[in-house]
Amino acid sequence: MVLLLQVIKKLNDDPEYNGAGISKLEIPLILYWKDNDSEALYQRIKQLREEHSYNPSWEIVTEICRDEIMEGTDVERDDKSIMVDYPDEFIRKMRLTGLISLRGAGRFIDINKNEIEKVEYVLEHYSTYPTFATEREYFDYMAETDENLISLRTKTLSINENDKLLLKWVDTYSWNTIKSELKGLVKKSNSSDEVLKLLSHSIRLEFLTSLAIKSKYRDLKIIPNYPTDDEGIPTSTAGGQGNQGDIECFEDDNGILVEVTMSGGRTQTMMEVWPIARHLTEFSKKIKAESMCHFIAPSIFTDSEKQIKYVKDTEGLNIRPKSIDDFIIFLETSEKLFEMN
């Protein structure tokens, strides 16, 4: 992570480049680099760009990795593993830190400007690597908690900033693309899109559901509660922090909570319905008129429907369970997101 941040910062500080970070085609050099010499790696990437711009062939990059960096000592790996599979997995793990953003429809990896304070702290305090004489020393070091790093706050997007980013992605992905990607989640299929394929199924469902709603109701005030990078791409799921639901929508004076899950069967019933009821109760307190919830999953388990009916009968909460396919039909046929009892 530190080497990646150092190299991106050097590339962004170079006036010859556009400040978009590191190309995904250059990531294999990060993975193969033998030490933490960020300056040498930066210069090698710069040389690669001078010779091949931002589009070196797979053959060029794999040759650098195998013959130049590893000097022919690497175990045998196919080109796709080096150029696609390993970089994709590396990017997924780096995005879990929240410090990395995707640029150029997934073609570049950059520093998340929302987390610039954390990035600067990491680079200042973790750029040199300690050495350990024993495994015990290593584990003791890893067990320490950096309270300063934890205390640094993440910049949150304003409602207007968030709305602009949602509209940007709605203009990037057509309704048919959003619908197709949502249907793919029913079968838990992997996406071929350069951005969406880097999101786990649960994160992708929250993101695509927000985009689907915004695509059909562009004037609707939509507040997804998942944390995002500075491009509006979620870095994790909402997670129900502070009794908040996944996606909050406001239509006239009515409020619509949208809760999504990839879980099914008994897990769905045990883990989802009671928290949803609690989230809706809290959400209703800030709504002037009426409130309700759309509960979206690849499929709705029978016991979940029974439990939702019990919640309605005992607490008067309006929760509407829908499979992903049914929610798509609802969006295509309904003029309003709010659904009466």
C-alpha cells in the first residue's frame, strides 16, 4: 500500500502527466517490484510511458516483470493472471482501505482526495519499514494500534456533491446496463465492467440500486449511506451504522428507506428484518408525512415475508419486500417511489 501511494504521488506531482494516478496496465510493476524504492519504480513507469504512452501491450509489461524485474526467476504465470487477475485482486484489497479511488472508468487508480489527510499521515509515518529479529517482534508490532490514524476523520460528501456524482454515474451507465448488472446479481454473476467488477456483490447491489432509483426518478433526493471515494464509488456497504438504513430517499414530504441484501434463506430472515424495522422506525422520526421501506434481495425468503407481515401488524411499519427482478419492474412501471399500504 505504501509503495503504491508513494508512486502515485510522484506521478501526480510530475507536470508531464495529468494527475490521474497510475494506469491499471502499470499495476503489475507494483506487484513485481522487489523493494520499496519508490523513486526507481516511478522512473521505470515514466520510461514505460515515454516509450508506449498509457497503452503498453501485455507483452511489453509482462516482459518487464518476468525478464527485467524478476530476471527470469519468476514462476510460470499466464499473461492474463499478470495483467488482469492479480491487478484486479490487488485493487480490490487496496480499495478496502478507503484510500484509493478509481478514475477514467476504472483505467486509472488514484489517491482518494476525501482521505488525503490519512494518506499524508501514512506516507509520513510508514514510509520506512522496520526490521524484526524474531517473529514475536513482528507480531507485537502488528498488534499495536495507531490511535492517531484511527482518529483521522473521513470527509463526507454533501447532499449536493453526492447528487452530482449519482447523476454522473447515471449518465455513464444506461438504464439497460444498470438493469442488466442488477439481474446479474440475482445469479451472483461477476461483472465485466472495469469499475463494477472491482466491487463485491453486496457493495455493487447498494451502488446499482442507488443508480437505478436515480435513473428513474432524477429529481428525487437520494442519500446512500455507504462510504465513497471522491468519484462517488462506494468503498464498503452502509453497514447500518447509527441505526441508518442503506439508502434514504425523499419524495415530496414522504420518506422512502431502501434496504438491500444479497443474503437469502434463513440468514435473510434472521439478520435483515429486525434491523430493517429498527432503521425504519428511526428514519420515520425525521419524515414530515409518511414513511415506508423497499426491501430488495435477489429473492425473498418465505419466512422473511411472514416476519415482515408480523412487523406491519404489530408496529404498523410499511415494509415492501421485492426480489431484484420485481423491483426492476416496479421502477419501470411506477411514477413514484413511495408505495402506499
